[in-house]
Amino acid sequence: MSERPLVLVADDDPDILSLVTLRLGLDGYEVIGAPDGERAVEEALERTPDLAIIDVTMPKLDGYEVAERLRQHEPTSAIPIILLTARVQDSDVARGIEAGADDYVKKPFSTADLRMRVQAALGR
Amino acid sequence: MVLRFAIYSAIALLLAGAGILWFAQHAAVARSEREVLERAQTTSMLLADRFQRSDFEGPVNASRRAELDHMFSHVIGGEVVRVKLWSEDGTITYSNDPTLIGDHDSSEDLASVLAGDAKSEVGRLNDEGGAGENYRALSAYAPVRTDGASEPVGVLELYTKFDEVNAEAMATLKPVAVALVLALLLLYAALFPILRQVTGALEARTRRLQQQSDELEKTIAERKQALASLREADARYRALVEELPLVSYVSSLDNPGLSNYVSPQLEELLGYTPEEWLATPGHFWDAIHPDDAERVRNEHRIGYANAETFSTQYRLRAKSGRVIWVEDQIRVIHGRDGQPALAQGFLIDITARKNSDLALMESEARFRGLVGNIPGAVFRCDIDSDWTMEFLSDAIEELVGYPSSDFIDNRVRTFASVVHPDDRRRLEVDVTSSLGGGRPYTTDYRVLHRDGSVRYVIERGQAVTAADGRVRLDGAIFDVTDRRLGELERLKLAAIVESSDDAITSADLEGIVTSWNKGAEQMFGYTAEEMIGQSGSVLVPEEEAEDSSMRIASVIELGEGRFEVTRRRKDGTLIDIAVTMSAVRNSEGDAVGVAAIAQDITDRRRLEQDREEFTRELEVRNERLLELDRLKDEFVALVSHELRTPLTSIRGYLELVLDGEAGEVTGEQRQFLGVVERNANRLLDLVGDLLFLAQIEAGKLSLEVGAVDLARVAAESVETARPLAEEKEITLALATSPLPLLAGDRARLGQLLDNLVSNAVKFTPQGGRVDVRASSSREHAVLEVRDTGMGIPADEQEHVFERFFRTSRATEQAIQGTGLGLAISKAIVHAHGGRITLASDDGEGATFRVTIPIRALQAAEPGQEEIAS
């Protein structure tokens, strides 16, 4: 892939959203930011990103629902999805996997950790 | 005899032989006649169609005679010597002897032949006329039918020479007759010796009979003589006995009872003359009293068989109807052969004696009957310490189990011995104290029955002075055991009823109170005096009145019932009672009232109500707690999210800055940002700890079990704590012996060790020492963290594992901490099935010791294990 990989990031916390966007941008990814679940789904269907990083706790559509919707639509059905969450219960992890997530990053996370997971998800 | 028999039998034999011969002859004649007749009939039939009707209407003419001669020429000759044809009216129409033609004989025989009977006869050939030799002949008649006519037209008669035919028959019969005669002779020859023997035996018998007959005649003669002498003696005897003042008699044994002779004195005794008496056979059995008849009959039978003399007494009814008692003295007279032959006896009038005896017996029986009927023992006794009995009725046996005879004159036992020992003295006092005034006395005491039981008796008596001047006691003893026991039982029940705290009451069918115990007085406030005779309805509140009467009705119907009801006390207050009612029935089983046992359940009711209220309150509180718990979980989730998200930003941007992404960072800036990062991490740890505890409390702590090298975990923790230790110049030493891998959650065990080691470093002053030791026994991994800090006061040691607990020194010295570390440590150790202990002497440092079982966890399945905190 010669072009920069396109990563969709959705988080209702603008600080986190810009932190992740900044970090991934610095690392050479093209990043689309979405402030809520609905926008995330719209952007994903429109742009078909190579990876989606979705916060679980969001207004309108939460991260699980976003993941489910992406899996239901052909263009986005196979893209890797990493869920971001502050929830720590095992049941939360299980629910995320069920919804179609590939990986799970617990808040607080270090940007270095996130970077590694993104690389892993994109197969680099 | 033999000769006579031989002659007789020979004659009989000859007669039999002659008979047989005669019979043979006779049979031969009969057979000849039959043969001739058959021949005549055959001839008649054979020649039927050759006869003409005219042959039988009148004498035939010459030509016809020639034809017939010719026709019969085949027949005539041999045995047949003459032929005749007869007309119906008895005229001979043709014969081979022409002299006979035209003769007439209207005999009856001819008519019967014509009517169908064949006939034959023996006679002389020329009996009915004719020429030629007149020898014996057999003639046979046969009816002749011509031209198939159904009625005969005439008769054909054939004559046959009798001797020839007879000789032929005799020739066949004679040998048979001779054989029979010979057989008879042989039979006689065979039987003769036997017959002779029989005859001999009969002759011997006859001789013997003759002899016996002679002997009998002789005996009869002797008897007659004996009888004559007996009669003579009898006459003499009678003359004698008829003078005696008693009735004498003679009876034959097969007809006992004055049956042969009775002396004239009978008339004086019974009013019958001997003639009258003897005239009726069996008069004795008519006269004897029916109550005595059977007995006397038996006595006779036994006496005759076994005794020479015996006597009996019985009653006889005199002619006047008066009953006479007699004594009958009987002598059995034996005959010459030694067998009993006659009974000879005397009757003596004993009526006067008997009557006085009976009167005495009757009086005694009456007395005994009277005494026996008294429902108690009647006595007469001496007034002594034994109560020596002169008389004691049989009823005593029922009371004490010993017969009355035991006590008479103290033969076997004294009466005093059956009186209950505790009552003996009282009995003496009661009796003697009444003696003075000659008053009757009544006393009660107990007697000992032979079977070991005790009977209650009442004795009533009086001192009497007998004819001989002695003073005795006359009295009677009555058994009152049942009454007395009943009384005791009633007293016992009454005592129970009175002492009961429950209200025990009864009422009749109208509800009028009939009993009211102390319990009832206390429960309802009314005294027994107030309630007995009053209606129980005063207790029933108006609104329950209807229910109350229905309950009583149901109790009477069903027998019993249990209810919880409200009643009004005398003071007007209401009480709740549980009442058990049962129907009271009389001996016929009819209900006559109800009995009730009531308990005050007001307190119980109140307690029940309180309890229900409390339960409700608890339920509400519980719901509220559940709600709070839910809120807490939500809160924790919120906190974790809301705290972590900003912390993520803080750390993320710090990293960006420190990485130089926002431009060059000066040393001082880096130092300041380091403080920010450290505090952010602290905050993060706190949040982590809080969440961890929340998880434990929710029972949701889970272990990710894997193989853990505890020595390595310890080494990492030591390294983590080393920067701080070096800062405080604390010697941090690690000593491990080779440890087996154990099954556990590596992250949690790391957390445990971090807590313990960092605590030790924190609480150890500058220049102190912290030793971390990891070892293992056979079954356990053992971790020890020992510090040289200020130690933990004894009274605080038991609290150090509680969450948020901080020791007084930690607070005093402002050592940072949340008070969660040890609580978390303890939960982790417990989740691994181990123990954590603290040993500390105040001021001498502290040692935390953790033991974790190796085997138990090795055996456990790897994977997630939910462990409740």
C-alpha cells in the first residue's frame, strides 16, 4: 500500500480524539475523527478506512453498536476494529468481541501501546 | 335207617326212570302226530289244483273215483294207508276204500278244521268203518282250497300206520332216555356215601336231644320241689314281717320298688292296701317324689350290683296326697347260682325327723344366703390385737384374696395381718373408743390383697355381749376402692385444673357457666362466684356474638374444635385467646355442655404483629440497599470511566511533550512534567485499587491462572521498589531458593508483592533494611517481607488488612497511602487459597508472611477462576 493508511477514530472526548489523531498523524497515518457513533458510521461507510478505533462510551451510538453496524455493511465488514474503553470488566471485553471488535485497548493507555496495536491490526 | 333210605331212594330212582320213559313215549306220539299232520297239510296243498269243486259236493262218480284213485296212488303205499275227502257237511265224497264213500259224520272236529285248525288223532284204522286190517293208525285232517279259493271247500284226511311212525320217533328218543336213566344211576352211586354220612350225623343229634330232654325233665322236677319249699319259707316269713311296725317288701330286681310283695303295714304308711298297690305295676314310680326318682333309680342300680345291703331315703306320696319321707333299707337276696335275685327291704316312716332337719337346713341356708347377698364381708370377732374371727363371711375372699376359713380362730392368718400397717393403729383406736357407750362405729382403712394391691374399705360394727358374757364385735366390711380411687382421681384433676395458668371452664348447652378455675379468674377478671350460674356471653364482644354461638354448635356436633377469638375482660379491655373446646357428654353419649381451655395470646399476637412489621421494614431496607448497591456499581463504572478518560489525556499529552513532539523540552520542564506524570500515575493506581476492591466486593474477582515463577515475580517487585529504596538509602535484599512453578495469576501476585515491598520501603526509615525472601516447603510457597520500620502497635495489627485502615503512625508521619494495599493483598492471597499474616513487635519492624499452597493450584484447571472475596 503506497498511500498512507486511513484510520477512523471515534471518541466523544475531544481531548482523547485529538490526542489519538495527533499521535497517529505523527506516526504517518491519515486520520478521520468522529465525535460520536453516528458520525463514525457515516464516515466509515463514506471513506472505507483501513482501521477503525472506536471509543465504547459515546452518545447516540455506543462503540459496540458502531462495530456491529460496520460489520453489517459490505465495504466495512472486514476492516479491523479496535475498541477503546475505560471499562474493565471481562463481560465488557466479551461484549466487544461479540460485536465484532478485533482488539481492545483499556484506558488509560500509553500512546506507545496504542501505536503497537495499530501496527499489529494493520498487519505491519 | 340206612336201609330205609336206600329203599326210598331206589324207588324214587325207578319212578324217575319210568317217568322219563313215559315222557319219551309221549313225546314220540306227539312228534308222530305232528309229522302226519304236516304230511296231510302238504299233500292238501300239493293236490289243491288237481281237486275239483265237485269232488267235495257229494260222492264222486265212478270215473272221477278212478281219476282220484290214480291221483292218490302216488300217495298211498308205505306209511299212508287211507285217504278220505270230506264235504263241508261231513259226507265222505271219496276214499281209496270204496266202502266208505257216502258215509256221513257231522262231528264238530270237521267244522273246526274247516275254520282253519289242523287236527290229528290216534285211533284204529276202521273206527269209522272200512275194510281191511284194523291196525292202530294216526289220522290227520287238512282243509282243501281249490282254484285259489280263500275258503276251504272240503277236508282231506290221511291215515298213517301208527306203529311205523312211532317206531321211527322212538328210535331217536330212546337213546336219550336211556342215557338219562344211566346218568341218574351214576349220580346216585356217587351221592350215596355222602348221604349216608349226613344221615349218621342226624341220628347222633337226635340221640343227644333225647338225652337233654330227659335231663331237663329231671331239673324241672327238682325246681318244682325247691319252689315248693321256698313258698313254704315265704309264708313263714310273711307271717313274721307282717307283725313288725314297718313296711316290708320283696321286689324282683328287674322291676324294683315293692313289686312282688308288700306287707299290710303299707296301708298305715301310704293308705294303699297291698292288693291295691300291687295291682298297678310300677306303682312305686308313680308314688315316689319326682325330685327323688332319678336318684333312687341310680341307687338301686348301683346297690343291686355291688352291695349286700344298702339304704336310701326318699319321699312317697300317700293315697291322701300327703308326702311321706321314708328310709328304705334294702337287702339283696342272691340265688343259688350266686347272682342277685331279689330285693327285700323295709320302709320306715322318717317324715317327722326329716322335717325338723330340713327346717334347720333351710334356716341356715337362708342365713348364708342373706350374708352372701350383703355386698361386704360380715364378721363376728374377738376384741383383741389379732381380731380373732369367730365368723367371717365368704365375701372376704374377694377383698383380700384369702378364704374366710383362713381367719376363723386365726387358723392360717390373723385378720390384723391383712390390715395395711399404717392403718392398724387407727383401726384399734376407732374401735376401742366406741366400745364404752356400746355405740356403733364406722371407720375406714386399707387392706392388703393377696395379689399385692391395696383396697379401701369401710367397716361398720358394734360391740355385742354374747350369752356367755363375752364381748365381741359384730360388723361388716365394705369395699369402697373404686369410689375412693375415683375420688382421688377427681381431687388430682381438680388440683391440676386449679393450678393451671390456662383458663379452664365449662358451660351447659344454654351457655350457663358451670365451672371456672383460677386461671379463668385471672384471664377474664371475673371470680368463680361471679361467673358460675351466669351466661358466658358477657365475655363475648357484640361483633363476635354470632360466631360464638356457631362455634359452640360445631363443637357439639364434631366433638371438639380450636379457635382464636377476642374476649372482653371484666375491666373492658379486649384480649386475644386461643381456645380449645370439647363437648361434654353424659353416659348415654348425649352432649350436655362444653368444656374449654383458653390461653391468652394477646402478647403472642402483638409479637406476631411486631415481627411482621419488622419483616416489612427489613424488606424495604433491603430493597433500598439493593438499590444502593446498584447505584454504587453504576458509580464505580462512572468513576472509572470519568477518571480514566481525563487521565488518559493527561498521560497521552505528557508523553507527546516528553517525546519532544511539541518541541524541545528543557531539563527543568522535564523535571516538572515528571512530577505531573508521577501524580497522574498515583491517581491512576488509586482508581485501579478502588475498582479492584469494588470487583472483590461484588464477588467478581477473577484470576487469570497460569504457571508463575514466584522468585521471578519477587525479583521484579524488588527492582520496581529499588529506586525508592535507594533514595532512602535502604538496603533492599532478595533471597530466593529454587521454587517450583505454581499455578496463579501472575499480574495479581505481582501486585501483591509490589504492595508488600513498597509498603516495607515506605515504612522503613532512612538507612533501614528490607528483606524479601521467597522459599517453599513441600506444599507451600512462602514469601516473607521483613522491614526494620517502626512496627505496628498490637492493638492495630488486627485491623491492618481492613480497607482504608491506616495505622496511627502512617497518619502521624504523613506517609502517603490509601489504606487499600493490604486489603487488596489479602484478597489476592485468599483468592489463591493462601494465608497472609503479620508479625510485629512495636518499634521493632514488621514481617508479612504469605503462604500459598502449591499443590492445590497445580491441580486446578488453568483458566478463569471466580473467587469470592
